[in-house]
Amino acid sequence: MRMLKTQDVMAITGLSRTTIWRLERYDDFPKRLKLSANRVGWNDNEIHQWLMDRPKGGLLCGRP
């Protein structure tokens, strides 16, 4: 399991930090893991699976 930094997740998904935060808040994005007092990360496999499961050409989420 490889852990991704915020910048890595942003580059892979094309999403901004704020959009990632919003999607997490609505349980529409993989949860971040606290790695240390000042570091979070995401599981590489979960991010890639999330991308594969996204509807093509649809909205990011159905919430305002």
C-alpha cells in the first residue's frame, strides 16, 4: 500500500484541495488517514478505484 500526499491526489484526480475536502465531507471520496501530527495521506489503491468508479461525464456529486 502506497500513501499519497495531498499534492499527489490533486495531480492524479485533477481536483482542488477544496473540492477534495467537500467530497470527503459528503462521503463521496476516500477518507484521508492521519499519518502523523502534521501529515495526512490517502491510500493509492482507494484513489485509483474511486477514479474508476466515477460516472463518465457526470457531476462530481449531487449536492450543492
